[in-house]
Amino acid sequence: MQTSVEFFDTQFSKQVLQEQHVLNPFELLTLPYLAGEVLDFGCGLGNLSIAAAEAGCNVLALDASPTAVTYLQEVASRRGLPISAIEADLRCYRIDACFDTVVSIGLLMFFDRRTALAQLAQMQSSVRLGGILSVNVLIEGTTFLSMFDPASYYLFGADELSALLAGWDILAESFHEFDAPQSTVKRFATVIARRKV
């Protein structure tokens, strides 16, 4: 049984070859909130990191996929963008700085519950007062999860993110639903919140 990192590394390789570099709906929702020093926790190919850097942000982009990180490093170097792209195991990565904006899109559901919640708490702690946290997670099924060890992922409850951000100012909360194979659906929740001063 393959890991989610192996699966996405293969997907990213195909996307690089096909030059598929469009911001997804969750990234588009987050884009207007990016400012200052940005942590992109699970950056994938770095579409959002690139957009943030082009808007004047300094970006630390982290991902476990060597293909994604190498690609983003090459783009940042070629275009002179202020992006530091690093390959890292995000299940155990320790964030040792604070940021104006912390983003994690489509990542936490690929961790077991304990790890997902611990890394979310760590991200919350790394947001400066008055800063922004944007998190997107899967909340209802999808067929490819059956390809991975069931103990290695976690589907969040529909309102779980907003509950975990109690005490923050919720700036945006959205739910997206997409058709999936075998007449199923994929449902995602995105919450963008400001850490109160």
C-alpha cells in the first residue's frame, strides 16, 4: 500500500510535465488574506507560494514531495522570487518561527487524528498576533483514501475547524463539494481566521 507522499509525488510529476499550475478554489479564497511573512505548510507545487511571493510576501514553503520542492525551488530561482522551499516530513516538523500568515491547504487529512490536531495547534501558535491562519481539510470521503492505510488519515467534522479556532476572528468559512468516482462526493471545509491581538 503506497503512502500519500508517494501518491502525490507521482501526481506532481505529471502536473509539472503537463504544466498544470492553476490556483484551486481554496487557494483563490486564501489569496486576498496573504501578507508579510508566509508559511505554506504543505505547499505542493507551490502555486499559492508563487502567488504570495509575486504579491510581495516572503514565503517559507514546506512539502514532503521531492518533486514539488525541487520544482518550486527552480521556479523561485529562475524568477527571483522570495521563496524558501524545503522538503520536510510535515507529520513531525517543528515550526520554530512566527509568521504573519500560515496556510495549510489539503494536507492535514493525510495525517492520523492525533498528528493532524497537533500540527494544527502548532500552526495556530506560530501565527503572530493579528496574523492570519488559513486551513483547508477534507470532511467527507473520497475514493483514493482507500488506497492508503485507514489509520494514516483523518476526516475532520464539518464544523471542527471553526470550533478549534474558538477565540479567533473567523474571517471566512466555506464548504466546497466536488463529484468523485463511483457516484461519491468530496467535501472540503476552509476556514480563514485572524488571531486576536
